[in-house]
Amino acid sequence: MEIEELGKLIKHRRKVLGLTTRDLANLAGMSKTTISQIERGVRNPTFEVLQNIFEYLNLEIKVEVKKRK
């Protein structure tokens, strides 16, 4: 998934849950600016940051490993 798509997913899910960027930032223990940058696709979050955000959005990360052709 591209970073822009990921940001859109996070923003959509946050809004579905009725959370503001400040709400999600407070829950996830990060700044409102960080959440906003991730949602806009200008900041590439680490796996740990994604796990933290996804926990509060009730989302699951699935990783698929494939052998190169």
C-alpha cells in the first residue's frame, strides 16, 4: 500500500469513529501534527507507530511475504 493510500485509510477510519486528529494523537501518544502529516502522506510512519495508531482505530496490520519471481 502506498503512503498516500495509508494516510487516506487512517483519516477515513478516524472520521468513522468520530475522532479528531487531536483525539487520535492523544490516544496514540503523539502530536496532532504527526497524525496530520501521516494522513496527508507527507510522513512515512514506522511499523511501531502504525501499530499504535491501528490499535486505537480497531484496525489490523497484515503482512504478506512473497518470494520474488
